[in-house]
Amino acid sequence: MTTTIYNNSSFSDSPYGLKLQQTFTTSGSVTIPSNILRVYAVVIGGGGAGATATTGGAGGGGAGGYSAGWTYISNTVTVGAGGAGTSTAGAANNGNPSVYGMVFAGGGSGAPATVTQGGAGGGATTPNQTTVGTIAYTGAPYATGSSANGYAGSGGSANTPAGAVSSGGGTGSATATGNVTAFAGGRGLICGGGGAAGTAGVGTGGAGGTGDLYAGGTGSSGTGTTFGGGGGGAGYTGAGANASANNGGNGGSGGGGGGGASTNGTAGSGGNGVVYLYY
């Protein structure tokens, strides 16, 4: 039998010698045993929301950032909520950052108002629309464009964005006639949402980005402007939701980006962040 990291128990996501002791999916208080002076935290920000458009299809939201490291003890934790998807055309809501001690992870960017762009992925800070999170806890470089790989990925720009640890959202389509297929969210550990297609012909929304752990949601397909929503991007702890009609799918839990919506549909919300404490 071939051995891989997926079927060999010697490979683990847990830091060596430590156990996962606490998981937080909402902000609140933290109680650590008095004999523990430092903990190892894995911190993931909320995913950005997809956008919607009055005509055509809008882009998907970017994935929440991922950071990890040793930190002093804190008695509070902040877990960033995903950006809320709406049916109002324009720039979408960013995901919110997550923080424990001195470990920070930015939220993913909401998709820009420009339908041919997707939201950027988060790093240790929250990006602004297409400008990626430029700081990563590893010091690894960020993506310098939608076709470039990096720790935090750029949003799509008339394309499916390149892979990243936290990838960007796929591009929507401004074309409102003929048969149109929007672009998928980028691949990664945590993934951006798919773009949307709104057309009088056959519109097919882009799939949410598929991650290392979970799948992205599928885009909606059909004839007319009531179809073409983009799928939600895969999160660190859950799969992205499928699009429905011209509405975007929600991002997966653990920072997945929301799918874009078409023709005044409701865009997908980003997945909420999560914080893990090991000691």
C-alpha cells in the first residue's frame, strides 16, 4: 500500500508534543490552566462576502487569513465573523480579523464593485478589495497579481486567481447576453468564492475554490438572469455552499469566501473564522 501524509498517522496537523485543547468559533473569554504560561495558537479570519450586480454577474469574496505561532496567555479571544452578503450592488463586506494574544489573522476582502474582479485573500492583516494582505506570519511573499502565487492571493481579474494559502475570489462576468461562464475561486488551504454570470443566455456561475481539506460549492447554471450564482469557497473547517439560482453560495466555515451573485441576487456571505489553542 502506498503511504501518503493522508493515511499515515505519524503525520498530524497538531504541533509536535501538544494537544488541541480549545476551539473557538465565536469571540469570548478564555480560561487557561494556571501552570500554562504560553500556548500555540492557530488563528483564521472570516471570509469576505461576494458582491452582486444590477446587470451581469459580480465577483466572489476572498478567503480569510491563516496565522499560527506561540503567544502569551490572554483571557479573551476575537473570532472574526465572515462578511455579510447582500442584494445591494457595490463593493461587498470584508471578513473580520481574528486575534488571540499576539497571533493575528486578517479577514478576506469582500468582492469589489467592479464585476470583473474578485476579492483578495487575507494575510495577517485584512486586504482592501483587490490589494492583498501584504503581511504573512511566515514572512512568505504575497501574490503580486491575479496570476501569481503567494501566501495571500490576489482576487481574480478576468480570470480564476492563482493558488495561495488564502486565495482570492473568482471574477464575475459583465456580459449580459449569450452564453457566459464565470470564473472559479482560487485553490488553497482556505479558498475564495466563485464569480457569477448574469445573462439572457445560459449563465454558469464559477465554483468556489476547492481547498486542501474541503470542496468549494458549485455554481448555478440555467437560461436567463435568474441563474448564474457563484459557489462558496472552501473553508478550513467546512465545505463551501452551492449557489442557488442567481444567489451566491456562502463560504465554508473557517474563512471561506462567499460566492458572487448576478442580476440583483443575494451574494454569499463569508465563512466565520476559527481559533485553535494547543498546549
